[in-house]
Amino acid sequence: MSVRNRFEEKQKFGGLIGAFLEKATKGYVSSERERDRHISIDTNRGLWTRCDNCGNMLYVRFLKQNRSVCEGCGYHLSMTSTERIELLIDRDTRIPMDEDMTAQDVLSFSDEDSHQNRITTSQKGTGLTDAVQTGTGRLNGIPIALGVMDFQFMGGSMGSVVGEKITRLIEHATDQFLPLIIICASGGARMQEGTLSLMQMAKISSVLQIHQVQKGLLYISVLTYPTTGGVTASSGMLGDVIIAEPKAYIAFAGKRVIE
């Protein structure tokens, strides 16, 4: 069987499984909202997951082999920062930067939960210290500086640590004359840190100006789902080359903020 036929069979099989689950659960769920919640709980764990765009059932093993791209509609499902790094950087060439940098709850912010508890929960859940991983490595043999944001850590929000790590990455890329790639996945500035978060936008923009204009070095911005708020207004839209994943949600003020 050819590779093309193999993927066609997998796609057909996934569609049949999706239709079966749809039919099986329809009689037990009373509303559309409950039905969506039921599906997200039962099908996004284990061996199978559901495409956020077309609703097709996808076998997780094949999905990972296909770089988290739905075989049915071509939609790019979310990936962790570690998965993206493994996808992009040549094996055994990555050198991480500022891994031990962690945020401080300077404002003692608290709403439904304290800021410090949110940070601790995200650190335990993701294994990261904050919402971005930075470092250097080789991409197809070419040395680069790479920053990858992670939406699973407090919505990829850009606080003082994220801003500082990205700033140091850009400065290092400038000093070493390296091309820079930043993969954005963020809900925007981290409101729990107030002005300390908002100032990161200007800080990042200023060092990018040195990297791009004064030194004439390349910066590639990759926009994934979602890229909103202060990240869109700073590093997201300043790339010499801007690449967006298909159907990625890109905005300044998102729907919930506007409402």
C-alpha cells in the first residue's frame, strides 16, 4: 500500500469513528453546549483526540507523526513549546538560556486565586519555569536563536520573566550575529503583573530595532493559535518575515476582551 493510500485509509477510519461517537452520544446530551463539553472531556485524552476545526477523530500517534496537523482539513492543532523545539532544532544542538528565571509576585495580586498559586500550578503542570523557552541551536545546520512561547503556561501570558528572557535572547542573537526566530502563542500581557508586564512590549521592541535596523539581522516571527494582546502589538508583528499557521487566531483585543 502506498503512503498516500495509507493516509487516505486512516482519514476514512477517523471519520467513521467520529460519526459513530457523534451518533452514540447524541441521545444522552440535552443541549449543544453540554454536547461540546462532553466531547472535549471524553475524546481529548488517551489514544484519540478530536480536531478543533473539522471535528474529525484523530489517532494521537498518527497525529504526532503528522506534526499535529489534521489529515482531514489541514488544521494545525496546538503544540507545547518542547514539541516545537524538537520539531525545529537539529538533534543535540540546542543550548537553552535562562532556564532558572522565575516570576515574583511583586504586586501580591489576587482575584479568584493568587498570582503565586497560578504560577506554581502552571510550573507543576508544564514542567517550565515560565511561558517561554529560549536558546540557540541549529536549524538544518544553520545556527539560530529561538524563542518558543507556551500557551499551556498561564495562557502564554507575557510577564516580566517572559519579556526579560526574550529580550536577552534578542540581545544574544545581535551580539553573535544570529538570525532570530520567535514562535508566538499567547493571550497577551500578564495582567497580574500590571505595568511590569506592559513595559516588556517597549523593551522587546527596542532591542528588536537594534537587531533588525542597526545590525541588519533577520527576525522571523511565527504566529500560532492564539496570538493576541501585547504579544501581537510587539514581537508578533515586527518580523522581517511573518509566518502564520492556517486558521490561527491573531488579534489585538480578543472576543472576550471586547465583550
